Amino acid sequence: MADEKKIFKVTIDNITIEVEAGTSILQAARSIGGDVVPPAMCYYSKLQGSGGKCRTCLVEVTAGSTADPRPMPKLVASCRTNVMEGMVVKSITSERVIDARNGVVEFLLINHPLDCPICDQAGECHLQDLSYEHGKEGTRYEFQRRTFEKHDLGPYIQLHMTRCILCYRCVFVADQLTEKREHGVLDRGDHSEIATYIEKALHNDFIGNVIDVCPVGALTDRTFRFKNRVWFLKPMDAHRDCPKCSGKVTLWNRGDEVYRVTARKNQWGEVEEWICNDCRFQKKKTSDWIIEGPTVVSRHSVISQGHYVGTVNPKEFLPAVMGGRNPRLLMDIHTVSEVNDPEIQLSKIEGPATSDVFGEEEKQE
Amino acid sequence: MSRKVLIDKVNIEGIRFYDEYRKNGGYASVEKAFKMSPADVVEEVKKSGLRGRGGAGFPTGMKWSFLAKPEGVPRYLVCNADESEPGTFKDRYLMEFLPHLLIEGLIVSSYALGSGRTYIYIRGEYAWIVDILEKAIAEAKSNNWLGKNILGTGFDCEIYVQRGAGAYICGEETALLESLEGKRGNPRIKPPFPAVKGLWDCPTVVNNVETLAAIVPIINMGGEEYAKIGIGKSTGTKLLSACGNINKPGVYEIDMTISVEEFIYGDEYCGGIANGKKLKACIPGGSSVPILPANLLLKTAKGETRMMTYESLADGGFATGSMMGSGGFIVLDEDQCVVRHTLTLARFYRHESCGQCSPCREGTGWMEKILQNIEYGKGKLTDIDLLWDIQRRIEGNTICPLGDAAAWPVAAAIRHFRDEFEWHVLNPDESQRRNYGLAHYADPLQTVTA
């Protein structure tokens, strides 16, 4: 009997469930699933000590427990607060929570570059998902954003601090998966950065996992960077007999070519089993792997858009079709829209074609 | 004349050194406490009603009784001497001129809590005070007040001084513990609280310098006697470090029975506003507590006289009140610009945010930039609402109180001096020429002639 874990009843957004004692509110919410699950940018269930930093998972506790039913005065980080018997939690049903969450998203985005179209993480970025759900369409931040130089941390990993949201996950990975952590957080406040002191490469068989845990595009795979967009790739579960790790991975293919290898991730975007650098960076041939079948991707994920069935590659390249001419614009916009002034040669305008340009032309006439 | 129990002997020549300190009744509390059981010492502190002097004002006896006491696990007492709050310099004064008072308080407290190894975590900038403290510890040790088997009671205690490296955040107790362990000074997520899992995962009590020094008079005169000083739950005396536009800036010990008005205008204390100017506003408890305009500072919203007590200063909540805080009493005269003042504070908090959690890391920088714009005549009226919105979303949503500390001054400045912000926005040229802000907040009340 002594070994038996206590079971606590907890109510999250009017849904009552039973979970083991010692479960965090976030994990309890995840066992319910659906909309009540608070977003988590820094918490990672497989990394001890992670969480509590990004504040996106704030929830309101309206009753602490059956024994002490007082509400908690502040919103609490659900990832680091354990459930109690009879606890009542409000996640999306609380206006305070939604407001705070929107605030946190705004804070996270003020210094994050909004250049998703050129970011390698686009399509699998947690911050992108979060801002679609909670962000505003406009920004109230009118100042220059914080920027950093890109750094290559060895041959495989690139760090672009400009995108970092300082979740500390990569620091925990290095602490808990490798023998010696070689990178950490330098400075403090809004000028703090993840860095190796001073310029070092990260050498460890498992350090590649920092790429998988990074919720944004701050740590990217140099062997894959800008090779392809994730939604053009088809993920497939595969395994190999690896002496270092479990060898269970996801291959990201386009055609027969393996573009990249990542660990398998669950529905919360968390790695199921850590993989080694050999599997991740070296084994990029289909013949290295035993393919199990397509990875199940959420129907709503942009990645599931990448199932190109029955597409046909053109036989010749575009200039051949166009009689040797390499077009600047693929579509002649004059024929599509009356708005554009057909008199103006778009190719002769310096810089982007804005309304000012068209206005000036009219004045001259 | 206000009663002094902490710094009453500070003017005795040579009180900084052991011999003179001992001659003047020093270390008597250790002798007395060691005849009592540790639980009785804690009980005495509880009776005294002593509240933490670091800023939060949590009852010290209660904090001590929360300390977990598992078998075979060491317990630690840590003295928080990382006094970095702008406007607060009372601990420096205490440590510089009465180092043995702190050592004495530490020995008694260590005995009460069963801490064999006690640490003083001191602000790195107080470099010369480290030498003073270490000399005092060496003196105490050579006179057998520290080390093994103190006074033959079998109690062993060592005190170590650890220097910080210049971070305001390391004054937050869990960040202090991280820093003491040799890690990056990031606040920990609570729970677990230090009383359960503190330094090296052992139960730990972190107390302010002044709190620990106040243990000495409590033991000497008895908790009940100490509780008779002051009003209500604000027992004992409090050190206040007064600065700003006053005639006599400095550290004052008050028993908490005087009014704010008397403290500002009384000859015994600040001696009135400098250069014959008028009082405009005041931050009564260190930079992070809300600023109050003169009319609300001297009288509460209900029209009662505001006293220098924890309760009276907090009367009216944040809408019309403030906090006792750490006792950094900053006075602004009619010539001071609240916008510029708020900008200075915002810059400080932006610089000192640890960068761990997002609202504080990003929000403090954002607030500073907006305030910079308003101050330098580039602001918009919507910026003021934006500032309000930002501070609202930082407050209470962060790991540690630094987020609150950064949000409160901005909130209070907008709450009480919104027209001054608007004046800055609407008169950008004039606000650049004369940076006085508006002067009509000057006190409407008669000054006390003591």
C-alpha cells in the first residue's frame, strides 16, 4: 500500500480528472488534452528543472486544495506547480489568464524578428504557433529590435541569438545529457545571450539534441539549413542499429533524398528518445535506415500539407518554356489587376513598389 | 527624542573594534541567549513582533519557525547584505560602523536556528566593508565567540563573508542562494521555499542585515519589551536611509511612532526640504515602492496622519498608499521631474533584470525605451496608456519580485503624475528647455515646527 501513489482529483476548466500526486498542473491538463492545455515554451517534461521561465503557461488557481480552498493570489506557472487534492484551475476560462498570456506573447515577440518566411524553423516553430493563437496582428513596439551575429557552434549547429527566447532548454540538455556543458547564458536582462565562452564548438555525441529542443529557430542544423522547407518534406519513422542511442528517428525526405534526421517528437513537440549526433548528422542515406512508415503528423500541422501526391515535375526548365527568357516576375500583374498603373515599368522602380511611387508618377503627369 | 536600540552607541570612539564594543555591553546577548534553549530564542523573537527589514516586512519569528528541521541535514543561516536598492544604504552604515553588532546578531541567530555555517552575502561594491567584517569576525573568533564549542555550550559556528559580483537580483533570496552556490544568480522558482530547500538543498533562512542586528536588542531587553516600541504590528525601531532634496540626508533610526511629516521636517531627522523648496513627492521605502505625491504622503486618503509604520505607509493599498519597503526614503522637491525620475528607475530595472522570465526581461526594456521617448520630447499620448498596459502585464506574472519592483514605480508615477507625463508629451520643446515638470504638487500642508 505504501508504494501506491496517491491519486488527486483536480478540476481544470470545469473538467475533473484524477492524476497521481506530484503531477504538475500542465501535465494534468495535457492528460485532458484539447484547448485547456496551456502553451509551454520553456517547459520540457524530459528536462529536469526546466520550465517556469517563459510564463506562457500561467493559469489561475481558484481553489488551492480541499484542505485549503483559498485561491492563489497570483497566476501560477502551471508547469512548475503541482496539483493538490481538490484543486480548481482555470486556464482558458479565465480572462486574467488569457490577458496575461497575450501579454507574454507580446513580450516574447517584441524582440523576436518577425521574418518567419526566411526562418528555417517556420512550420515547426512553437513561437509561431503561439503567436497565431494568442498574438495580435500588429505590434505596439516601435523600437529597433535586439539583434546578434550568427555563430557557428561547431560543424553541425548554428546559433542565431536574435531568435532566441531564452527558454534555457539547450542549457538543460547540455547539463543533463552531456558530461560537460560548454555553453550557457552570458550577461543578464534583455541583453543576455546563449553563448560558448568565448568562441567554442560544441563537441558531444548528444549535443545535436539542442536543435530539437529549441522551440524557435535559434539553434538550427547546419547540415539542413535552408536546404528545404519542412512542409515540403515528408516525415517517416525509421530506425537503425545505433551503438550510441536508440536509433529511433524521423527521416525528413523529399523524393528519395533524406534531407534531415531528427528525433521523434510527440504531440507536444517533445522528443521521445534522444538521438546521437551520428544518427542525426552522418546517416543521410535511405539505405542507412530501416523505414517503418510515415510519421503521423497532426492534420492541422502545416507539415501535413507536404504530402504531394501525383505531382509531376516539368520536363524542361522554365527558360526553355519561355523561349530562352528568364522571367523576373512569374505573373504579369498588369493583366491581373487594374490597380497597378500599366504605364509604370515595375522593373525600373528603385526599391519596393509602394503607393508613393505611383503617386509621384501621377503628379508628374 | 526617538528611542534608539541599534545605533545608539555608534558615536563611541572605537566601537568598531572588539575591545570597545565589548566594554560597552557587546556580546551580552550571546551570553544570555546561550543560557536559553534555541526554541526559546525563536520564541523570544516571535514575541518581539520583529518584521523583516529587507523590504517585504514578513515576521521574522514566523520565518524562523517555518525552517524545516530534518535529521542529519545541516541548516544554514544566510545574511543578506546585498543591499542594492537605489536609495537604501542603512545596512552599509550598520556594517561599516557597528560590524560587531551584526556578528553578535548572527551568532545568536545561528544558535537559535542551529546553523553551524553562517554566510554573509555582501554586495560586491561594498569592498571595504568586507575587510571590516572579516576583521570583526577574526576578532570575535580570537575571543572565542566563534569557532568550536562557543562558551562551552558545545555549539560550533563559523561565519563566512561572500562577496557578490554586482547584481541587484542577487538580493532576492533564492538568487542569492544560487549565487552563493557559485551559479548564475537566477531566482529559483518557488515552491520549494528556502526554509525547506535552500542553500545546497538544505533548509535555509535568509535575513536582512538590519533584521539580524535587531536580534541583539531583542535578546538583551526581551521580546515583549522590544514589542512595546512602535505602534501595533510595527514593533521596534527601523533604520531609514534618507536621501534626495532634504537638508540632512543620512541614516536615521526611528521607533515607529513618528509621522512622516515629522520625519521630513523634524530637525532631529531630515530637517526639511533643502534650499527652502517645497515637497513634491517621496518614495518612502526604496526605489521599487510606489511614489507618493506630497498630499497623499503626509495624510492618507482618509485624512489621517500618515505615520512611519508598515501599516500606515501601506494604507490605501497601491491606489493611494505605498510601502515601508527597505527604508530608502527618497524625497523629491518641486523642481524634480517625475518623468525623468521614472526613467532613471526604469533604466535601472532594465539593467538589473536577470533575463530569466520573459515579462520582466522584455517588458523592462520596453518601458525604458518608451520613457526615454517621453522624456526627450518624442512621446505620444498613447505611450502613457501603453506604459500602463506593459506594467500591468509584468506585475505578478514573473518568477521573482523584480518584475513587480520594476512595474510599481512606473504604475505609481502614472497614477499620481499622469498630467506631468501628458505635459511632457504635449510640450516637447519646453520639457527639453526646463526639466522641472509641473510644480503644483507642492505640499498644501503647514510644516511642523518641532
